[in-house]
Amino acid sequence: MNAPNAKKTLTFNYKDRGPEPGSPWWRFNTARGIWNDVSSVLTNGAVGHSNMADAFLGTYAGTARIKSVNRSKGDVRLEFTVHNISDWRSATHAIPRPWNPYFEKTFGAAVTEDFSWQERLPLSSCGCWVQ
């Protein structure tokens, strides 16, 4: 933890495949996006997206940081957070996000999801410490 960059928070994001509505090939990519997401969830990643979180969440953003390093136990604890919005765009790939206010008080209103979890890894696995 003496390295200044090791203490910085890393940001990451994932953008769901397929162009925004109105772009060329939009209808084809909408069908492809729906197929990839639904087939992935139904087959546990055997068909479509291999990453179930990407298939379920769609486009999302997150952060990761080193929470602690325990040299006596030989592990590092990493903390991750992800922010996501589930809405009709996520479910159908067909309805643009700017339409969300129209569904605000109806079935299908946008839902904000925030996930946070921690992982412990052996220091030897990250190549950052050798005894």
C-alpha cells in the first residue's frame, strides 16, 4: 500500500452491444441484442453472452479499489461497486432511455440498482508481493 497508484479507485464500465435507435442496422442489432441477453440468461451463459452479469445488467458502470492488504495472512481485499439502471431499454433494446419519464408511474419504470461486494485474493496471485 506504499505505492500511491495502488490506493486510487479504478473506474470501469460495460456498454451493451448494439447501436442506439435510429442508426443503420438498428433493427437487426436490436434483435441480436435481445437474443444474446435472453439466451445467455436461459442457458447459464452457454449461448449468447458468456458473462451472465453483462447479459442481465446490460450497460453499467463501476469502481474497484484495494480495501486492505494483510501481509500476515498473505491476502489482499478488493472492494467493487456497480451502478446500473434497469429500464425498458435494458429489457427490449428498442426503447430509448430518454423515454424513461413516460413510464415513471407505470409498469416498467426505471429502477436504479447499486451493488457492492468484496473479494479476497492471495497476494501471490496478483504478483504484487513476494515473501
